[in-house]
Amino acid sequence: MQLEDIGTVGVVGAGTMGNGIAQVAATAGYDVVMRDVEQQFVSAGFDAIDRSLDRLVRKEELTQAEADRARGRIEGTTDLADLRDAHLVVEAVTEDMGVKQSVFGDLDDTCGPETVLATNTSTLSITTIASVTDRPDRVVGLHFMNPVPVMKGVEVVEGEKTSEETLALGRAFAQAVGKETWDADDKPGFVVNRILMPWINEGVRAYDEGIAGKADIDRGMTLGTNVPMGPLELADHIGLDVVLDASETLHEELGDRYQPAYLLKRKVAAGDLGKKTGAGFYEYER
């Protein structure tokens, strides 16, 4: 399959990543079917898309007409069968191997034999996810960054049996929706989270050990390394539960150097997950 063969894009999962992927695909001119397991999640996904498009219009990055056309290209559903005619499907469900394999098994049964299946996983094995399908050559990792409409990068991950044609299509699609790409092999954490998770965890440890206050840790890293956010603020924006899940996966695969910080685990246990809950290392208006 070539890029020009893609007319309809399926997105499985209407959460933060899924609705962002649906938005950028629709803005680029693709028809999109966004599916989640319950209508309330689909509706919440559309609410997030509407807010994001409104922000882009206010910032004059889109006209109102362009935003309306993008919104009109997205269809919501709770029925996986509605993805049967999609040419490319991007999965963006919870970062759990069992859940992802279940989704890919169902997609393999539902979609046409030429459909390319992509996963937005940030740490899990593409090869293992693809193993439940009869098309492992047409399974690829497309790891979009959060927030999807803002971040310019997409990590393209090659599974053991991913074909060169599928990799090329993944790169071309990401570029068609306005992103820049880099390639990664199917090893735990790929490029971004392999390096990012220990950086965040070390920032949490530095705060927990009293090396500096949280604002000074973040200020030191932004001014000292020219990154836009320090580790604690970034963790809040990603979601502390997401950071913990990724860190635990890397810890299991790669050993003690990836052990999650104690304070990170305590925050998650308390339900303070960052910006999405109104409190993490900092407090936020909801």
C-alpha cells in the first residue's frame, strides 16, 4: 500500500493520544473513524478535539472554516466493525500488552487484508503486539508525542517482521499529517522513553531527596539544558500514571537502572496524576 491509497484512517481509543491523532489526520484531509468502547469516551474525545481546534483558531493557526472541515471529517463509533474499510488503523489504547493484543487480534479479523495496523505504544514490543495477527509484516509502531496536535515528532518503530513497505508508509503518513520522524528498533522504550524515563525519575528523586525545590529543579533543567519543561512539570503533563507504567515496563525489561522513583509511585497511589487530575507535582485548574 502507498500513501495515496489511504483515504480513511481508523483510530482505536478516543483518549488523549487517540483524539489527538484523529484531529491531525482529519486536519490533513483524511476521513477518520474514531472508536472507543463506550459512547461517553467517544464524546469526551470529541470535546477535546473541539477545544483543541478552537485554540488553533484563536492562535490563527487554522481558519474557522478549516477547523470545521476537520471536525466534519471525524466519525465516532463504539463498533469496531466500523473500521473494516479503513486503510490504516492507529491503536491508541491503554499501555497494557494484553489489551493491545486483544485489540490487534480483533482488528486483524475485522479489517481487510491490505490494511496496515499501527500502534502508538511508547514502550511495548511491536513484535509481540503483531504476533497475534496474520499480518505481522503490516504492523508498525507510530509513536506520536503528547500533545499530538502540538508536538512535531513521531517515532517509527520496526518490529521483527515489519516490511520495508510498511515502514515507508508509516513515515510517509506521519509526514503527511505534519510530523517529522525518526526510526527506532523494537527494543524497550525505543529512543524517546528509553532516555526520557530515567531523566524524569532522577528529577523526582532529586526533589524527594531535598537537593532542590521542585521549581528550582525544573528551572535548572530548562535554563541549563534548553529543554522547554523540566522533569517534574513534564511528568505532570504526560501523566504520572503513564510515566510510572512506562518506567515499570523498562524496569522489568532492562533492570534496576530504570526502577521508578518512590515518590512517583506514592503520587500515583494517591491519585495525583498531574495536569489531568488537577494535581501532581504542581496544582492545575480544571
